[in-house]
Amino acid sequence: MWAASATGCPVPTTGPITRPPGWPRGSTVIGYIVRRIGGGIAVLVAVALMVFVLFESLDSDAATVMLSRTGGGDPTPEQLAALRAELGLDRPAPIRFAEWMFGFLHGDFGDSLLSGRPVGEVLLGRAGNSVTLAAITAALLIPVALVLGLVAGARAGSRTDRVISTVALAAESVPSFVFGVLLVATVALSLRLLPAVSLLPTGAGPWSRPEILVLPVACLVIGLAPHPVRMVRAQTAEVISSAYIRTARLNGVGGVRLLVRHIAPNAVSASIHPLAGSVVGLIGGVAVVETLFSYPGLSQELLRAIEARDFPFVQSAAVLMAAVGIGVYLVADLLAMLVSPATRLLFTKGRI
């Protein structure tokens, strides 16, 4: 048997353990995941088409860029035609896109037009550094946003709330690269506590010099944390003012127990998607920070590839980054369904 608690969550009473009322069936959840994956695939195809069309609309291609870099002046039509044939750029655009798509679906990302190396090999070498930077940032960003938001929302209107909210709003109004420049100027150049640039020896990983990660991670956390902090604070204040919390207080529930068992779960469940948005924002934030600190991540290689019109590399990187974003939001949806009774109710009724 199951009974509803004050939060609306089912709790066991007596009798055999059964599936709580309102909890989605396994087949329903699987069907939902399949639908979301299908929608995600459609989005990835749209991203691939968009990147391809943008590349085709450029006024030059990889052959033009490569010949222009040789220093021999403007390339002749014969030189361009020969190099385009060598790179496979002389074929119709739909055929090139279809070939890339077929190879991508089979795990073959093609060869980089810039270096001639397999795109997957280049991506693997650079993406590892970017993933390390993003993972450390996310591991700090989520608890910082939750703690500050809960503290501010639990004491709405207090001096603590005003300080946290003002700092968060001010930080959200300033681009993250500005914080990066300030950190370099103060911590690195003036105080000389940390390196100003995050360079690594060839073939070395970021863990061989962990000090180079401090400033980039700090820049990312400062730039991305304010929005989820404000969202968690707003949700916490809304939960505290609800009739359910007033009833819990009248029943003698208060202090840490009220915050941990009743306020925090409801506030956090409503803040999962803003937190997911900040994690997805790491994709763009990491690119800015890597450029600012000369960190050897994926963004440097991606910028060079765009400049060189290296279509296979840019296309593959764009689709993979979009897939990461879609995956993060899918996980956020499932977490929201797991912790929020209201979300589960909408899910079982087919509204989400």
C-alpha cells in the first residue's frame, strides 16, 4: 500500500511493495526516451544541414585557402581545379553531404582537409582536454549554484539574500571573458600566483599541470553560476511561501529538517532545467575560455578548421557538440521526472 506524503510523493505504509500510483510504467518511460532520441536525431540532421549550407555559402573553400597560404599570389583556375579534385570538392554538394553523413553514421568522420589526419583522431586528442575542463567546472558549478540559491531563497529579503542576489545579477551582466581578463591581470600578472596562460607540452594532459586549470575554471564558474543561482533562489522562495510549507511548520516541522526534507527537494526539482542550461552553456563558455587562456582544447582546433574551411572537421565537431547538448537536456528531463511528483503526473497524462 502507498499513501501520499505532504509533498505529494508516495510513501510506503503496509503490505507488499508495489509501484506507486502515478509512477510511469517502464514501457512508458522507454517509449518517451525513444521519442526523445528520435527528435534528437532530427535536430542533429538539421544542425548538419545548416552547417553544410553555411559552408557552401562562403566565398572560398579549402582549396582556395590552402593555395593562398603558399605565398604564390592568387591561385590559377587550373591549380584550383586540380586541388579541388584531389580534395573531392569538385563533386556536387548533395553527394558530398550524403557521403559525409553515411560515414558519420558508421563512425567514420572523414579526414581533415587541413592536416590530412582522420577527424576522429584529431577530435579525440583535443576533446579530452575540453571535457576535463568542462567536467571540473560542472562539478563545482552545480553545488555552488544549489547552495547559494537555497541559502538566499531560504532567507528571502534578508541581508544575505540581498548580497547574493546583487552579486549574482552583477556577475550575470558581465561577459565571462571580462572576468577572465581581470583574473589574469590580478591573480597571474600582479600577484603571480598562477600562470596567465594554460599551455601544455605536446602530448601532455591537463593533469600534468593542474595549476593551469584554476583560472579557466574560475572564469567559467563565475560566468555561468549567476543564472542558476537566481533560478534556485526564486524557486526556493516560492516553495517557502507555499501552503504546504506553512502547513508543515504548523505541524512542528522546522529548521534544517524543513529545509533538507521539504524545501530543497521541491526547489531543486524545479531548477534542474536551468542547471542543465548552464551545463550546456559550457560548450560555448569553454570555447571562449580556451581562446582567452590559450588552453589546448577543441576550440583552438575548431577555429583553425573554420578559417581553413575544413568542412569534415567542423561538421563533425558541430554535430557532436549538439548531441552533447541534447543528451544533457534528456538527462535533465529524466531527473525532473524522478524527483518531481508534479512532473511525473504530467508525464503519465501524456502532457510532456
